[in-house]
Amino acid sequence: MDLAKTIKTRRSIRRWKKKHVPSKLIKKAIELAAHAPSSMNSQPWEFIVVRNKKSLERLIKPRENGSSEEMQPPVIIAVCVDIKRSPKRWIEDGSCATQNLLLALHAMGIGAVWLTAYKHPILIRKSKIERTTIRTLKLPGHVRPVCLIALGYPDEKPKKKAMRSLNRMVHHETFR
Ligand SMILES: Cc1cc2nc3c(=O)[nH]c(=O)nc-3n(C[C@H](O)[C@H](O)[C@H](O)COP(=O)(O)O)c2cc1C
């Protein structure tokens, strides 16, 4: 698949077949994720691949919007960042790698969705999602979860996405 097609056809997938996703594919997708840009070339990522059923259930459950309650992904990749390596730009670093990961998985025929794994870094109290993620994955204090990528072979075909008009998004020289 060429790059434009990969980007344009990627959609969030929230239903998956019960088919095994080979570790080789996951490793390849993570390798591509790790080629993302990062602040000061810190490459601060820690990817945790989860297949254990109990852990998957624990990670999926505490969502507030309820949208993930029925999700049963065969695999989750937790995208985490070592804040010792990237103390100021860890969210951007984690997000860049995540987008690579989503595109790489899609290009391999695997469907995925980005699930929030923390509330917001300026909140002193961690959210339930973040606490559960840290506990389930046994993350040390300097490793922060950015998101959980739930993935598997797609068992749904999302409808075409309505797009905002480019004319409204693009500005020349100044905003007005
Ligand atoms: C930062 C971020 C957080 C997201 N969190 C969730 C989430 O917690 N649960 C969920 O079902 N989808 C989540 N998504 C997926 C978005 O809902 C989805 O990307 C959006 O609706 C656009 O659809 P598309 O991915 O099919 O293009 C998240 C996406 C991003 C970029």
C-alpha cells in the first residue's frame, strides 16, 4: 500500500476476530513506530505487548466513556515513555510513535484503536485508567503510559469518515 492510501484508509477498529496476531508482525510494527521523530532524538519509548486475558480485561475495563466495555482485543500494545529520557516532551514523543504504529499495523492488515491511558499530566491525582494501567503493567515511576493500542484482525468496516474541509483548516500567512 502506498503512503497516501495507508494514511487515508486507516480507521479506528474496535471489533476484532479471535485470530492470533503473530509476534513477528507486532515486532515489525513496533520497529516502525520507533523510527518516529523524538525530542532531542531521545527515542524514549517503552512498548509493552500484552496478550494475557486477565491483563487485557483489566486494561480495557476502567474507561469512563463506556465505549470500550465490549472491546475484546487479542493484543494491546501499551505505548509508554521514559520521562528520564524525555522529561518535557514525553507526550509528543509518545504520540509520534503511536501514529507510526497505527499506520504500520494498518498497512499489515491489522486494525487498531488508540485508547487513552492517562487523564492529563497537570492533574495531580492520577485517573483510574492511569492507575490501573500502571498497576497492571508494573510500570516504574519514571515510565508513563501515553496510550493503549488495542489491536487485532478487523471484524468491522467503519463507515466513511466525514472530513472537515481543507479550505477551513488551511490558512496562508496569517489566521485571518
Ligand atoms: C489522543 C486520542 C485519544 C483517543 N482515545 C480514545 C479512547 O479512549 N477510546 C476510543 O474508543 N477511541 C479513542 N480514540 C480514537 C478516536 O475516537 C478516533 O481516532 C476518532 O474518532 C477518528 O476516527 P478514526 O481513527 O477512525 O479516523 C482516541 C484518539 C486519539 C488521537
